[in-house]
Amino acid sequence: MDDHAPPDLPLRYPFALGPHGTPPPVLAWARENRPVCPVTLPSGDRVWMITRKDDIAQVFTDRRFSRDLTYPGAPRFVGADFTVVPGVIFNLDPPDHTRIRRVLNPFYTPARVERYRPMIERHADSLLEAMASGRGPADLLQVYAAPLPLRVSCELLDIPIEHRVEYLHAFRTQIALNVEADQVAAATKTTLEFTEQVIAAKQAAPGGDDPVSALVRAHRNGTISEQELHGTVSYLLVTGSDPLVSPVATGVITLLRHREQLGRCIAQPELWPKAVEEVLRFHHNGVLGYPRVATEDVMLHGVRIVEGDGVCAPMLGATWDERHYPDPGRFDIHRTTDATATFGAGPHFCLGAAFSRLYLTISFRALFERFPGLRLAVSEHDIPWRNDLGQTRPDQVPVSW
């Protein structure tokens, strides 16, 4: 984007990324010049984009903005993705959202998450052992960043990995921005078919200690409806692993680009949680974020957001807001601020925040303890980045050791 020429409005999504997968420059322009900015999605739907941290927090906590996108004509990125599915916890407002969240909360508390540590370490060590036995260079995305969260998620949800792998394409099509609407709808249908199989297997083997089994029991005792059971299980399947691919891939590249800070983490492992916070602030795993819908007219910065309008609030707008994060383009693991804003605010604050932090701490530490001399096998300027997914990630991460 030309810093001296304002872009044409409405902006068209997806946006061009900044260098090395950093936020699209147009977010900074909008934050200063159009804090309530019109954006056209790939579907042709029009939404408002909010890019200041305080405004984003307001949208997330204000009951006048609903997460319900299941009605005909709701704003879509491309087509009928998982946000059309009724009963998905992601699409619900309180009190229904609160009721379902209570069923899942026990599996994502800090204490419960800590119990997953040995499991995550085991899967990380297994993949790194296989990597070490091979020959470099290798694509870290394929050998570590992508398979690790899939293995971990399958064990957490107690679902056979070979069963779930068959449906990965359907999950990923729902977050793609360069496909046709009918492909998205077909992927959503396939995901719901798989969801039925997963639920049937859990019903046939009651007593499991995992989030899906807990939802099955909650349906059996009348706490949640059948629609909420199927919708929320499908959401766990779609979002269970891929959102963790991006921060590992982007984080490794960014750490390798900041060798001094990486060296401090290797020498002082207690710094890894600080590095994770800065990776999460610097590289939220998506750009725009799914819309909320105004349930009544709302005035913000002199703009009337009309009842029924979609509003997107990119987390990168919050975590790169200079009013709260001085010099946001500087990667600094010693910041006094943390990455809490990247997990949202209000009722939909990310259920997996504690899990994500632990997972990333383990994945970075295990990788660099095993391969302290890890380096990019190509110039950092030659790494291709994707902006055709709902999540920002490199297309590949070639590394040598």
C-alpha cells in the first residue's frame, strides 16, 4: 500500500500482508484514518472493520453486537461455512452460550491444561525425533507445525487421528478465501456428517473424559439440545488443530529473524512464556475475524452502524494499537504488556487461551532444545506467505540444522 495515497473504499478483503507475515499495512491506515471502515468480503457482503483496541473491546462486550450468524443473509466470508450451523457455541449469545461453555470449561482451566503437558511433550518429541532421523533441509510446516496440533487435538478430544485426517480438507475449505461458495457449503455438509459419526461413537462408549464426551452427556441429561450438541462438536473438530499451526510457523520464523532474543530463550528457558506472549501479540493467527451483527443502531466515531450490519474486529488491530503497545512493529519478548487482547474479550474470550499458551511454550522450547542451531534454509525475504486463508501463515518454512 502506498503510504501517501489513501486506499479506495470500501477496502477489499483479503488484504496484502506486511513484510514477513506482519499485519496488513491497511490496518494501521484504517486505525488512524477510518476507525470504522467499510470492507467488502470475498462473498461480496459488506461489513464494518474496527481497528482500535478500545473499540474492539467495546464490540466484544456490548450486547448490541450478536454472534448469531445463522439467519439467511448474514454476512459470510465466502459462503455457508460453520457459522451457518445452528447450535454452534461460536454462534451463540448469552445465556445459551454461557450454558454450553460451562460444559466445556472444566477441560480448559489452567489446572486441567497443565495435565496435558506430558501428552504435548510426547507428541512434540516424537515428531522431532523423526525430523532428526531425516535429512535437511525440511519444511517445518509439514514435519512439525501442522502435524503436532492435529495429534494433540485428536488425543485431547479422544478421536482416532486416522479417522479425522480423512476430513481435514473439509475443515480447511471452510476457512479458505479463494474457493467457491458451493465448495464451502459442501465442506460444511461433510463436516456435519463426520460430526454425526463422532457423536455416535461417543454414545456407544459412554464415560469418556474429554470435551466431546462431556457434550454428549450434557445432551443426555437435558443441559444442551441436540442441535447444540452437533453444532458445538462440529466446531471443535473444525477449530481443534489448524489455529495452532499458524502461531508455530510464524513464531519460528520470527524467532529465527531475532537471533539474540531466541538465544536468550534457549539459554534461559524461563523466558519461553514471554516469547510466546510476544509471538501471539505480533502474529495473531488471523486478520479480519468473523463478523458480529448489530442488533440495533450504534454510533461509533461518527459512523452509524445500522441494525443488521456486520462488524469485524481484527485482533491485530488491537495488538498493534500504538496507544496500548508502543512501537508495535518491534518484536520484543521483554515487553511489559501481554497478549491477552489476542484472545478477545467478553463472553467469547477464547476458551483455549491457557491451552494455547502452554502448547506454544512446549512446542517452541522442544524444537529449539532439540535443534539449537536451527536456521532458515532460504532468505527470510523468499518465504512465501498466504493470505487466502482465514489464518495467516507461511506457505512453507524451509529449515536446516
